[in-house]
Amino acid sequence: MADEVDRANDISEDHRTVSIRSISREVDRKSGLTHCDECGGEIPLARRLAYPSAILCVNCKEQDERDARIYRR
């Protein structure tokens, strides 16, 4: 029984953490997200203007897309 309760607590904590991160990102977006979620580097103004909801810099987004192609195979 204790294992089930611990697991439920872990799941609940995970959900809270994801929710808090999501809310924090949304606040950042509304105030003008300027730095990459992955590396912390600045997201260039041209990218932010072209894609206002961008959370990754160009380099990290390119790496993310390369990784996605590799894992889809």
C-alpha cells in the first residue's frame, strides 16, 4: 500500500512541476521570451518576430529537428 501512495505522490508532484513550468513559460512568452529554454542563449530578434512563440534558439531548434529525424527512423 505504501508503494502505491508513494507512486501517487510522485505522479502528483510531476504534474505540479509540469504545470508550473508551463505557466512560467506562458508568462515569459507574454512578456517577450528572449532566451532559449535549452541552452539559455539569446533568441535572435528576427526569429522572435517571425515565430513569436519560439522557445529555442536557431541552433537548438536545428538540433531538435535533427534528433527528431533520427528517432523517427
